[in-house]
Amino acid sequence: MHIAIVGAGAAAVGLLDALAGSVEGAGEVTVLEPSPHLWRGRPYGPDLDSVLVNAPPAIMSIRRADSGHYASWLGAERAAAHLDDLLGQPLVPRALYGAYLADTAEAAVTGLCARGWRVRVVPARVVAVTGAGLRPELLTEDGHHHPADQVVLCVGGGTPQDHYGLGGAPGFVGDPYPLAHTLDQVPAGSDVAVIGSGLTAVDVVVSLAARGHGGRIALVSRSGLLPHVWQRPLGHRPRHVTVERVEALHRAHGCVTLDDLAGLLRAELAEEGEDFADFAAELMGAASEEPVRRLRRQLAAAGDPRIGRRVLQETAHTVGPYAWRLLPESDRDRLRRHFRLATSVASPMVPVNAAVLLRLFDSGQLTVAAGVRKIEAVDGGFRVRGDSGDLHADVVVNAVNPPPQAVPRAAEPLVTSLLAGGLAALHPAGGLVPADPRLHVVGDLAGGGPFITSGIPGVAARAARTAQEVLATRVG
Ligand SMILES: Cc1cc2nc3c(=O)[nH]c(=O)nc-3n(C[C@H](O)[C@H](O)[C@H](O)COP(=O)(O)OP(=O)(O)OC[C@H]3O[C@@H](n4cnc5c(N)ncnc54)[C@H](O)[C@@H]3O)c2cc1C
């Protein structure tokens, strides 16, 4: 069997790790990736130390069956060196997490080779996969052909879209990563407008602060909604909001609804003496509460002993991707209508970053401007037009998150070839659905996947399942 893996980010690492734990007999794996930063993907390459992972170690393990895998790799000494006091957990620079991914991948390659498998890395971008009916063949940018029996796309998600047509304007940063390079273009005293108010915007602000930026910074977006703040983990293990309970509901009723999932959360909270209605009202209040006031309250509540938000934040990534596929379309639409709120809850910022933001808000250096309608390049700078008037900026940094299931730019020709050859189809809600049993998709491009961007737990779970599916074709 010859498995081709397109892309070498976290999804590919999860897949290789799962394959190494399961393969039998002989076989071959070819990984195709143009980036020199193998196994790190878009988020975890070299960057500033202020660019941190966004989640505690228990939900950063790339090995699905072992939630302690990453924490063991990190070890006590490194964990202590990167402790976030408010979270009570280590939060490392994303580049260091990239070293964990690289070590895990290398161990998997060694394991596969020890079992008689051959593993090869081809440093090239895949521009086409052909072969409906025949053996699939991958075409790389340099004109080489690579035959395979099974093809797994691990190409990641999209890059920020240029909603205001500012591409090419001097002072416009279209894609902020790696911040180590892009922030070099930002003069220390300049007024900066950051488009967006999600986690990428938080990374930009925190990194500007770490570089001693002296100018004003404005977060400009339509909603002005900031990510929630992680709370200190309490070691609570959900007993109701679990994949097993969702599976049981599905078996019993043939479907799972949003009300069923709310019922599981209600039961989880009731066991701890917490009221579901109060919890839901607090969440829904996010859209109307003044963002800095909410940030201050949330930071103060990092140690609040109530479990509600912790359960929701963890299970959004562990149970959510599984449950999403079982929901009726009408319930998915209900959730999609709350996309911004759901993203701000499911992808919270780490307290150490929240504290930096609060300090900048309190000093007046940072502001949030919601209701932004237009941004124009004018007189060597930018005019931001919003509900509360105009704002001037010298530099605009685009920190808009791409929608989930967006096709990454680097994979556009490849996706076009798959659609043209009938090997895959577009899902109506975005993303790609394989139309051939020899093609698989892991990560945000997977059509029918959750409406929020996948975190590591979702990617790891899908990678482990895909490894089983790929190996099962060999038995069949
Ligand atoms: C900036 C950022 C920060 C994040 N931080 C966190 C976090 O702290 N915690 C968390 O749980 N999740 C985080 N996420 C979510 C993230 O989606 C996952 O953690 C994870 O990186 C997804 O892995 P992936 O392999 O699917 O995609 P990626 O890591 O993006 O890897 C995709 C790879 O595919 C390659 N590729 C693309 N097209 C081709 C092609 N045509 N041919 C060959 N190779 C190709 C790319 O070069 C890239 O290396 C973050 C996401 C972003 C964007």
C-alpha cells in the first residue's frame, strides 16, 4: 500500500502518529509539503515568543488516544518555565509547540520504518491529483508525478481575505503571520488599525506591545466581540457532554438535536448545582456588553469555580466535531447564526494575553471600534469608516479569520483538479467531500465539518479515524 499525504502540518502529524501505532505488513508513505518548516503548518513555524498557543496542554495533544501526550513531551521543567499564573497551566510559544509536532512526526517515521515501511518527504506543492478509475497520481509543481493507492489531503485552512480591497496599498499587511516579519514593517510610533477582534487580532496586539509599540492601536471590526478568556482548568471530566452520550442518543433516536445537546449540558451543570438558564443568559449577553467591561469581568473570573464555560469550551472541540455531523440542518443553521459568539466562546484567549489587552485598554493606547463599514487608503494612510465616526491609521494589519472550510490558496489548483476529475465535490456549506474511496480530507477543508475552525483535538480525532479508514482499505 502506498499512502500519499498532501501537506505536513498538525493533521499530517496526527495521521502519521496514528498510522505508526496501527500498521502491519509493508507499505510506503509519501508526504508532500513545500514549506521548509516541516510538520509545523501555518500556525506553529518560527515566530516571536509572544505568539503563544491558545489552549492548555490537555487539549493540545496530537495523539487522540492520549490526552497527556503533549504534556509529557513538554516535561516539568519546560512547563514551569512557561507557566501562565492565572491559568495555572503552561502556555508555550507556538514555535515550541511546533517542535513537539516535529518530534512526534519524526518518532512516527522512525516507528513506521522499524515496521518495514518506507517514508519519503517530497519538498513540493501538489497542484493536481488525477486518476478517476485508475491508480491516483499526484502532480507536483515541479512537474513530477507521484502514484499512490490512498491520498489524504491535510492542506489546512484559508488565509485572511482582503474584505476592503486594500491589497498593494503601502502600509497594509494582508497576512500577519509570521509576526516576526510582518511587524518589522510597522514603525514604532505609527497608529495601527487591526482588522478583526478575534485570536489573530489578539496575537497582533500582544506582539506589538511586546515590541514596545508606542502608537495607538485600534481593533476595528463589525461586531467588536473579543474572544472569551480561558478559565483555570479544574480537572472536571464531563460525564454527560461526551461522545459516548451523543452516540447513545443517536442510537436511540436516529438523530441528535441541539436541544438534546443543551440537555446534556443542563445535566452536567445540574450535577454541580449550576443553573443552565443563568449560564445561557451570561453567554448571550456577550453581544450587547461593552467589550472592555466584559474582558475585565472575564479576566477576574479566570478562577471562578463554576464549570459551565469550561465544559462548553472543552467539549466544543472534543465532542463538537462529532455531534455537528449528526445535527439536522435546521439546527446547524441556528448555530451558524451565532457564528461570532460561538467562535469567541470556543476559541478563547489565554489570560496572559487578556491581561496585556486590558492594560493597553486602561492606558488608552488600545481601543475597539465596532460597526466598521469601509476602510480606504488615503494620503499615504488609511481612513476607517464606522458607526461611531472616522478613524485614521498609518498602518492596517489584516487579522480577519478566514471562514472555516475555506480552500487554502496553495491548494486551489489541486482542488480544481479534484473537482474536474470527479474525485471530490464541494459541500454546500463549504469544504470538500471525497467522491472516491481512495481520497480523504483531514482538517478544516473537510466538507460537512463544524462551523467553527478546528482546534488540535478535532484534527487529532479526524486524523486517527482516517488512519483506520485508510488501513481498512488494505484488508478489504
Ligand atoms: C494562526 C493560527 C493559530 C492557531 N492556534 C491554535 C492553537 O493554539 N490551538 C489549537 O488547538 N488550534 C490552533 N489553531 C487551529 C489550527 O487549525 C490547528 O491547530 C492546526 O494547525 C491545523 O492543522 P492542519 O494540518 O490541518 O493545517 P496546517 O497546520 O495549516 O498545515 C497545512 C499544511 O499543508 C500545506 N499545503 C497546503 N497546500 C498544499 C499543497 N497544495 N501541496 C502540499 N502541501 C500543501 C501547507 O504548506 C501547510 O504546511 C490555530 C490556527 C491558526 C491559523
